[in-house]
Amino acid sequence: MTAPIQTLPAALVQRMAAGEVIDSLAAVVRELAENALDAGANRITLVLWADQWRVQVADNGAGLTLDDLQQAALPHSTSKLTQADELWNVRSLGFRGEALHSLAQLADLEIGSRSVKSLDGWWVTYDRQGNPVDMEVAAIAPGTIVRISNLFADWQARRQSLPSLAQQLRTIQLIIYHLALCHPHVTWQVQQGDRPWFAIWGSETPQQILPQLLRDLSPTDLHHSEHTVVDDHDLQLTLGLPDRCHRYRPDWVKVAVNGRIVRLPELEQSILNAFRRTLPRERHPVCFAHLRLPPDQVDWNRHPAKAELYLKHLDDVRSQLYDAIQTALQQSRSQLQANFYSGRMGQLIRSAEAEGTYPSRQIPFPGGLVADGTEDSDAPTVQAELPSSELRAIAQLHQMYIVAEHSTGIWLIEQHIAHERVLYEHLCQQWQVVSVEPPLILSQLRPAQVEQLQRLNLELAPFGDDLWAVRTLPQALDHREDRADALVELSLGGDFDSALVATACRTAIRNGTPLSLSEMQTLLEQWQATQNPRTCPHGRPICLQLKETSLSRFFRRHWVIGKSHGI
């Protein structure tokens, strides 16, 4: 049951860090949409006349009584807080009670509403101080309609300082996208004047919402983790499979807290770090993390738009988020499909068909698309399941690629980067250093290089002018002839993880190394057992698959010629 609207005590108002800031059409939409969500609406309709500075938001929420309507636009009037201690226990999206009053001061404000408990609805018009000046009974469905017109009409300098209307519309679209992700059960219908603009249909989870927001993305490209509760921290994750869904920019790394997407750089960086060794090079993940935290652990009283906040136990939350993403990536590996084809292979097949006797009318390998719908020559094009059964090594090509047979077709695995993935994950689990006698002598190390080697738990000491004696080294490098060069490379790394990658790369099987069938088979089994078999730690794809169905199409095995031809 919704509490009645009432004016906040003066002592509580004085403790608020800032009031609502209505500085644009987007801010109007944000405040009215959040009010609709707080009212329990599951269908919200937004109509914009941007060039006329008009907005209308209608919802099917709990609605307002006449008493509430008379109080709604007065300063610091709200149903969401009643006393000072509730400021640190906020459970709603809005709480300051200033949005409608600010709108009344900046525009012509009308509200029509009918409470779900009432048979009568009311239309109320307000003056610039938020006082009701005209009230009349109206036939209206339960819910609320708010109309804003002539926004900033008395503040022409404000209008002129705002971004272009096109930019404001993009901001409004992003605001609705964010709210839809946080409240997936809500259906949104958005219009520009009489023309439909876009719609988002309510679903059970963000896994069904994200494909409505990003082109060329389907629910099967995503992994959704149901609520994970650790120490009162309820975390819900929706993430794109790294080899199928990624972006040129980190613009779809989103963190929400208690129903609102916020800026939390520490958690956003944790997400990027969790995907760091699973994505193709220079790509960024698609990830939406929604935290449901006890209200007393969140301080919203820091920013007028509530986009910034303070979290208690931030380090614990960051660690749990990182672990949850790692777990989700491991779970999705065995459940969902993976893509391995590159655009270059598609071009190769198309070239072969063009030169063949029976060219195809329809190209079976179309160019790949990334999640934002842009064409990408390196994007995957044909889907294939990561093998759940063992691959069988049958040959080595150019002493670089392992040719393997699988029930679905032929696989090509580059031996060096497959082994690099195996070694990298082994080093992540078990980093060991061993003594070396006699010590290795390195020269002309900068202080930063010495500090890096010491961070890797390596023992080294001065051995003369610009000379250093290294008495321990990583076990993986112990039997290599280029140990000194490898240590210099490790000293140039920026962090411990970079050192693990460099060590794995140094110690992996080199391309050009001949392998026996048993050695190839062993490597395939080790590679299949890794947590992230799709890419090497540098982001390069490891495997290319040619499915038997694609081979059949290429060789026209689907043509029915006759039994006498052996088909």
C-alpha cells in the first residue's frame, strides 16, 4: 500500500545533500519514469514533442488520491520518506520530494490520476509554486498521467545552453534502456508525437531485454545467472559469451544497484578484468551486473541525479562480482554454442565456390556481425558447439596446425596458442619459482624492472656495476636456453598477470615444431579441459571449425541426382 504524500520535516530537508536538478528533457523523463516505477507500474507510455518542449508519461501504477494530488507538487513532498533516519534506509528510486515541484517551477504541469482504490479520477493543474489551481473530475483508468509543456519557456538561456535535440533524444533512449534492464518486467512504449519510436516488451530477465536494445544479439548469445546471495549481497548477472558478443568500446559494461544503473568505476574495472583473458584483442564485454543490497549499505544522498553513490564493503562486493563472472563463464562454456569461423575463412570458401564448376546462387557463409550490427572482417560467421567429446588428431599441417576429426566436422587448432592457453591457466593456479645455479646475470636493469622481478617472488641481488644476479626463476623457464631473455621480458611486464602471459607464451610449443599423433592428441585433451578454450591469453582465436553440413553444401551433397550416382 502506498503511503500518502506529505511534506518532509525541515530537519530532514536540511540533511539532504542536494535537490533534484531538472536541466534537460532527459532529466524530466528520468524523474517521471522513476516515479512510475515506484508506483508499481508494469506498463509505461512516454510521448515526446521534443521540438515543442513537451513530455507526457502515463503509467498503470497505484495512482493518486485527490489529497495526494493537491500535495504532490509542493516542495519536499513525498510518500517515500517520513523521518530523518529513513534517509539512510532508502528503498525507492525517488525520495527527496522535489521533482514535481521543480517541474512546476520550470514548466506548465498537469497531472491526471486515479487511485486503484477509487472509482473517480482527477485532473489537476498547478501554478509555478506547485499549488493546485484547477481540479476537475475525469474518467481515467487506474494509474497516473503527467503532462509537461513549455519547459524552460521562462528560461531561454537554459534552452540555448542544452545539447541539440538529437543528442537529448539519444540520452532519453539510453535512460529508458537502463531502466528497462533494471526492471525487466515493465513494458515501455515510446513515441515522438504521433509516431512510434521504440518499444521494449517486458520479460522475466534482462537476458530477454538486451536483444531488444542491441541489434544482432539474441538470448542465446547471453548467459544469465539467477540471484546469487553472499553476505546479504544479491547479485544478478547477464553477460555476453566472450567469443560471440563483444564491443569496440566498453559502453555496455553496466552496474546497477537496487534498481538504478550507477557509475561505480571500481566495479566496472572488476568486470573488465574478469573478461581480460577471454575476449578477442581490442574488444570489450557486454555485461550487466545488478546488485540488490540492504538499504543501510547504500548512501544515495551524494548526487542530485543519484548516479553516484557510496557503498559500504565495496572491496567485498568487487571480489564477489569478479568471482561470479568467472563462475558464469565456466558454466556457459558447456551449455551454449561458440563461434570459431573468421571472415577470412568465409572469403576463402566464397573464392573456392566462385572458381568451381557449379557456383552457388546463395553464399552459405555471409560476413560476420558484431553485437552493435557493424560489419567486421574478423567476426565469427558460422556457429559450432565446443566439442563435448574428445577430438581425434589425424594430422599436422605445416607444423603449425593440428587437424582434428570430430563428429560435427573438421577442426584446425593452432598448436602454439592452444598450448599457451593450457600453460597460462596452469600458471594461474600454480606459480612456482625454483633455485638456479649458477645464478643468471642480467645487465642494465632499470629500478622498475628490478621491482617487477621482485613482485614475481624472484630473488636477485646486485653483482657489480649495472649487473644483477638472479638466483631463482619461474619453474616453467628452468630448462630453457633463453632463460635470461625471458627474465628481461618478464621484468618489462606491467603486472603479475602480464608476467604469467609472457611466461606461457615463452614456454609454449613453437610453430614449426613437429608433433607426433600422440603428442597432438595429448595437447587437444589438455586444451579442451581449460576454462576458456576459445581464445589465447592475448585474445587470438585458437580454433577454426568446418562443419560437415557446410562441407555438404560446398560439395553439393544436398543435390538429389539419383541412386545410380551413389548419393
